[in-house]
Amino acid sequence: MKHFSKGLFVGAVIGALTIAAPQMQAATPQDQLVIGTSLAQVLSLDPQQATEGKAVEIMSNLYDRLVASTADGKILPQLAESWKIDDKGITFTLRKANFASGNPVTSKDVVYSLARLLKMDQAAAANLKRVGYDKDNVEKLVKAVDDQTVRIDLSDQVTAELLLYRLTTTTTSVVDSVEVESHAVDNDYGNAWMRTHSAGSGPFTLNRWSPNELVILDANKDYMAGVPKMRRVIVRHVPESQVERLMLERGDIDIASALTASDLATFQNKKGFAIQRIPTGGFYVLSMNAGNKYLANPKVREAIAYGIDYKGIEKTIMGPYGRARNVPVPENFDYAIPNPDWHLDVEKSKQLLSEAGLKDGFSLTLKTIAQTPRIDLATAIQASLAQIGIKIDIQQGNGSEIIAAHRARDFDLLIPQTSAYMPNVLGSMEQFSSNPDNSKEANNAGNFVWRSAWDIPELTALTAKASMEPDAKKRGELYVQMQKMFVEQKPAVLPLFERFEPIVLNGKVEGYVGHPSQLTRLDNVTKVETQ
């Protein structure tokens, strides 16, 4: 790991900002919202392709879905003004709306968008594929009844309630079929164009995206719910926490969302600023490649689980970003089981490695995106596992490199993050407990467990059973069984910390309500004249 030149660069930038500060004091324009964050994971802005957190937050403002969810999990109308549920499916009635191009939103656009998602068959399709929708049956199950009516039949693997939640995700965004098809090349469904352009009906349109630099969104003046309060939203790539802190203090940005715990703490009870700590229902995870000769052994995975100082890392590094939790269900969710007794126990870890025939230890690589707090987390895991004889070589990379490695099973250890698509056990845990086909030939890179080559047929079947159980009490009993089975199998996708998104806002910002699934809408955000 090379820190020296990076440190010099950061020091020089901070020094320049500090020296120049008296001459550079300025506030952002009153009609523009400026957000500082890390854009390292933003690889595409095609909603039927991109799934990474910051891309989701941007796309949720470019596109509408049939339905939306509130921060506390209620389903609300969006493009659908109403819907009716029967025992075979859901019928949606669309409201009158237009895309930014001026084209009307019709049921044909809804059918096209869901078919596009499943026919492109990328990672974004996993949430629907997991419950029985695929490129071969989508046009049979999703139909335009008339211009303003869409019918989605249930597969035999999902209830109507759970399907509605899946339809709140950005991957099911409704795109302008006419505009997208006009840019299609070689049957790519317009993907090459859509990666860097927008074709939605949302409150904003994409003005510009410069990778690892900035994203500019312009207000959609014809938005169906009214013109957004902000004329423009600028999302700036500011991966260095100290630089971002100084920019927020000086008024160069309105919101900071990539601060280290120590920099974030400087805003605690500080006049003129507010802190939001948004629960995501997701986790920071240590993914272990079960295709690795060492990590295929459950005893080795258990040794690693006992070889990490969760409480120490929570206190010194994670802070507002996470709390120690090794079950992939937030502890405050209904039916969440207590945490297993995994804690730093060097002697127990060494004993387990000895039982696995590895008393002399071994070496692994750990890949991580170079952003807060994952770099510091990787370093702490490296130090922790060194105590039990596992030597870790950390490999940092940008979003495209690390995400590609994860999806290709090209890693030993890797630190990804997850979120929940609905606020219950299934919404948080399903991606940890379902892997219908673990074969390499399946190439199911959209499946979180498949990426770790962890074959879990019994847990997968139990998860599918819970997805179809209509009785709430019986479903809750299945949720408990799922969690217990997950722990018993010494997971190759080990939750480390329940994940929170801490952000700091300038006190002038009003109406920003962070969404657990990063579906934060910005059209009602305003800035007051005085604090």
C-alpha cells in the first residue's frame, strides 16, 4: 500500500485551501444544491444497469417508478396513481405524465422498461430474477392493457406485497422507450447512450457527468409534481475527508457525505450545521471467496469470524458509519435474532485453523474500493487477522476495478456494502441467503452470494419459502430459521457492521430527508436565506 505520495498531495491541497480561505469565503448559489461525496462507484447512470449507492441516489432523481417507498417503508404512488391486487397479480393505473423529452409516459414504456431490465440481464436484474421473472417470461407476465393501464402477473415465487417493494427500486425505473430506442446500437437497448444520458420523467435531467469529477442535474420544469425548488443540483467528487470538511465549513458545498468519523465529529453540536445518520438496513461485509482452497473450509471462515476485533473497530473507525452485527438483519427489525458469539478470540481462531490443518497460517489478498470508511476498515482487518496467522495483502482500487473483480469472483477477500429494499428480515437478508445456481456457468454476477461461490441450497430453499408465505406469523418463524441457518453455515458473506450513512448539512438546507435505500429525492429541498 502506497500512502506517502497520497498524503503529500492531500496535505498540499489542505494547506492551499487553508492559506487561501480568507480570500475564498463564498456561499453556494441560493437556487443550487451542491453535494460533496465520493463518486468512485458511479460507473453508469443507466437504471437498468447501475446498482451502486451513489448512482442510485442520482438516478432516483432522474427517473420515476410505478411506486415509491418512504423512509419508514410505506408504499406510495409515483407514476401509478392507483393499483388493484388480486390473487394472480397487480393492475396499475398510470397518472398523466411526460418524459423530459416531451413524450407521454404510457403503459408501453413500463412494459419496455421491465423487459429491458431482464433482457439486458445485468446485475440490476437480480431483484426480479430472484423471484421468477426473466427475459423469457417477462412479456407474458407484464402487459399493457391500454395506454394508461399495466398488468403485472405474479410469478409463482412472489407475493403481491413483496413485488410492490421490488418495484420501488431504481432498477425498475420507467424509461422513455422512444428516446432510448432511437439511440440503440447493435441491439444494446440504448445502453451505451444511457450510461451517460437520461431518459426519464423524474424531477431532474442529466446535464453532465464527468466520471470521478462531478454530476450536474438540471430541474425538469415540466415535472408532473411541480418544478423542483432547486434549479440545479451539483454532485462533486471529494473523496478526501479533510478537504470535504473544509469545503463544507467554508460554504463551498451544502452537504458532505464522505467524511471520516473524526471529521464528522467536528460538526457535532456545531452552530449552522446538522447531522443525519441514516439507517440503510444494509451492512459492511467481508466477502470470502469459497472457491479459494482455504476459504472453502467452514472452519477457516469461522476462524476469521473469531479473528476480527469488531468492538474495537466500531469504536476507533466505524463510529457513525456502523455498529457491530454479524447477522444480516438490523438488530431492531422484527424477528431479528441475537448476535452470535463472534468476537476477537485469538486462541479460538488459532485452534480452528489448527483443526483445519493450517496451524502455520497462510496468505490472502483483500480488495477494497479506496473510500471512507472501507480503507481504514481493511487496514484494521489486516492487523486483526495477523494475530491469528493470516497474512493479508490489501489491494485498493477504484469502483470499476473492485466491482468488476467482485462480480468475476476474482478475489480472496473483498469488502462490499449492502442495503435493504424493504424494512424487514427478507428485504435485508435475501441477498445473503439466496443463490439458486452456484455454478460458474450460471454467471449470475447480480447475485451477491454467487460472487463468493458459496453454495447454500437449503438456505436458498428456505428463503424462497419465506418469500411465498402469506401468513405474517408463519413468515416470522421462517425469518428466524433463516438467520439461524445462516450463522450455522459459517457464512462466506460475513456481515461486519450494520451500515449507516452519516451526512452533514449546512443549516440553510431544508427538506433533505435521507432515504435508507439511497432513494433520496431532492425536488422539495430548499435553502433558507438566513440561519
